[in-house]
Amino acid sequence: MTDKEGYQYATFAGGCFWCMVKPFAELPGVIEVVSGYTGGDLENPSYEDVCSQDTGHFEAVQVTFDPGVVTYKKLLEIYWQQIDPTNPDGQFADRGSSYQTAIFYHTQEQLREAQQSKQALEKSGRFAKEIVTQILPAKEFYRAEDYHQNYHRKNPLRYDAYRRGSGREDFRKLYWNETLNKELLRSKLTQMQYEVTQNKGTEPPFNNEYWDNNSEGIYVDIISGEPLFSSLDKFDSGCGWPSFNKPLSPEALREKADFSHSLQRTEVISTQGGAHLGHVFTDGPLPTGLRYCINSAALRFIPKEQLEKEGYGEFLSLFS
């Protein structure tokens, strides 16, 4: 959904909406964050209605954002870090259906990105339990009472006390601690995969898994499962590493200037996983003229025949 300014809407349920506003409001590109109720059938519900009746509504926040400044993927990343996605009964100190977690998508593109984001979290192994957060079509969003809006600004002391007292802040620190994340990755990745993705290492040319792979399929981020490249865009550059002339989606990659080893290069990083992939050069074939030189250790190849089973069925059309 887009308004007349070109801004878009994102709607998330993450338990008490007091705690869900501040993380989004602090992001550059976020225009407004509104607390409210959505997902039910009762028109113009009040806080008392939602808390005392089975209206079907969730406490939620609606984020108005400028997609030219902040992406929906980034909003999803922030969202997951605020909630316990394994709890089907509510969030932290709050129990009941109105405190369950859900992502409400406004467009088919948001649906696709939300599904991919959830799949990446499931595959990451960060949580031992099942991810139960629902992905639902957006329904009418009703603005909550004024005293619920921007509660973190109006009552900062009570807000901080509630966030800590409910257990939300300790949970976030436990599961999104960077040291813990590194230890988790070490246990899941091979030594080469860890060295490449986390320490910007480079595997040996002509002695890696995919440099001469000619099978049809897609290549995904070894950490997050994010789709990165297609075999249709792979070519033999003679360098000894997998080479592609373009990614599946420009948003899947981030580029960063790299001046290491007394060279001037452009590093390529996966957007969701934050993994070092390799570098991009301007000596590739037409029509792009680009050569994405990528370490096999940063990738996982999914053959065309396995795309549906692995949850990437939308890419089957590439090979028809």
C-alpha cells in the first residue's frame, strides 16, 4: 500500500504495542509509527474491547516509511529482534490472542519478503522451537487511543521499567547478542565458510565447490538462505571462483568500498545475512558488464529439481 507521497505501510503485531514503537521510530526513513488494533472484525474497537472480548484484533503498530530510505527487509529485521517468535500464547508478561505475533502484508512483494525472512530465521537455528509468527493479509487498522501513542516518549521511566520487567529486553539481549551469534555460526559453518563470511577470507581458486558447477538452479546465502544468484547468470570467467553477471535481485546485495591489500575493490555483502560474499568487478560480459566474483563457501546451491521442496518454488519459472 502506497500513499500520495510514495510512502508505504508496514504493519506488525508484537505483543504490547508500547514496546513496538520506539525500535521503528528511531530508523531513518520512518515517517510515523502508530499504535492500534487490526486483524479483527469489530469496527473501531477500544482498548477495553480488545482486552476483554474475543474481537480477533491484535495489538499492532503501523509503520509509514519511505522505501527510498529504508527497505521493508530492514523493517522485518528490526521486527524479529523485538519479539519471541516461538510463543503462540502472547508475548512475555502479556498473554492472550491480542498479544500474539503477526506480520500483516499490504502487497504481494511484502508477502514474499516476509515469507523469505521467516524462512531465513527458521534455517538460522537461532531458536530451538518452531517459529509460530503468522503472516496475514492486512486488514483495517484502527488507531488506538491517544494515551497509547508514543508511550515511550510520554512516559519514558514507566516504559523502560515495563520493557525490562516484562522480560522483553533480557530476551532480546539473550537471543540477539552478537557474541552468541558468532558462537552459533561457528557451530553451524565449516571453518572455511566462517572465515569467508565473517572474516572476509578468500577460498582457493579452482579448489572450491561451485566454480565449475554447471547445473541449473539458484545460489542462496549459506547463513540466511536468501536467494542471491541464478545459474542462468553464471559464466566461466577463468578466475577459479563462481562468477555471475547479475544477482537475482539488486536488493539481495550490499556493496562497500574495500581498500584492503593495497587494492581498490568493491566488496559484496548479503543484505539479510550480512555475510561477506566476494567482490564485483566491471570486466564482465554484456549486457551488465559486471562480474560478481563470489566465494563458494558463502553460498548453498539448490538444484532446479529441489526448489519447490526447499521453499523456493517461485524461482521455478526461471527455468521453464
